[in-house]
Amino acid sequence: MNTALLPFHPGARLPATAKLLKRGERVLEPDVYVTPYEGRPVVVKDYRRYAGTPMALLARLLVWREASMLRHLAGWRHAPMLLGTAGGLLLGMEFVSGTVLGGDAMDAGKTVFRQLRAMIAQLHAAGITHNDLHTSNLMVSGGTLVLLDYASAMRLPRWMMRLPLLRELRRSDLANALKIQRRLTGREITGMRARVVAQRPWVSGVRNGWKRFYAWSKA
């Protein structure tokens, strides 16, 4: 990816031609925008505001991790194509045209949710947990469900997926998929799927502890 093809104004956070999709506001959250590149629209995750700061190394690590994940998933129809990185702080990927899951995308009905569960199962079979499944990360494009954001994803040897923490991450991915289905359809989850959605007590304890620590650190 060549930054010369992304015409930045001096001192500007975005290229002159960019359409902002999401402003990075939280710590290590990138600006995300769509901009023309080599004659086609591309999505760029831009961490350049951390250049020259103590956070730059972590920002570069996030770019490297997500780029590595997209390279590993190259050719998988449920992931956007990686176009490259630049300067260690920019990541460019294919622009996926379509509709965010929900609303008009619900015309696909049960097919979408079957795709969602199958997609999660395929990731897990490859030793990958996504860890950040939300409707804002899911697009329906030509009847195909595409998962957009892999910044929080992890890829580990498949034998490690049997470890308690990794089992919990797998359960959490599936639980999030089922919660999305419940929220969009209004139908309650029953039977074995309800047990999947129920959070383990020890996980609730860890998450509540983290939330308290985060609130304290921001005080």
C-alpha cells in the first residue's frame, strides 16, 4: 500500500478524499475511513495519531496482527481482502458494499443466521476466535455474510482450543451470534442454545472486576 496514493493535507488526520466511517476516540482505536485508492474505494484503519508516542509500538502491533489474520483468511468469502499496510500505522482492506446486518438485510431470513453460526464454526475449526462479534462488524453483501473487524481476533494451535480459557472464548463467540439473532428476530433462545448464552459465574466475576478497574483508572 502506497501512502503517496492517499493525498493527506498537511497536519490533517484524514486524506482529502476520505469519508469518515468511525472516529477513533478510545485508547488505541483507529480512525476508519473509506477513500479512493488505485481507482477503487478502500477501507483504511489509521493509527497515525500515535506516531511518535509511547503507544506507537502497540498501534503497530495491532496493525501487524490484523494484517496477519487477513492474510491467513485470504480467499475466505466471509472476510474482506487485505490490500496492504503502510508505515506500520495504516491498514488497507477491501471495501465491502452491502448492508449492515439488521433492517433490510433481514430479508435473507434464517439463511443469514445459519451463515453466521457456520462462519463462527469455521473460524473455530481453524483455531481462531473472533472476540468482538457485533452487528456493526457484519455486512450482508450479495447474500453473503462478511465479518469486517479482526483487530481482537486470536489464532492459536487447534489443540489449545480445548483449554478452559479458549473454550470460554469460543462459547462467547457463539453466544454473541445467538444474542444477535435474538435481538434481530425477537425470538427467545431455548434449549441447549440458552445454556450457551448463559455466562459462567467465573467469567462474570472477571468481567465485573475489569469494569471496576477500568472505571477506577478513568476517575
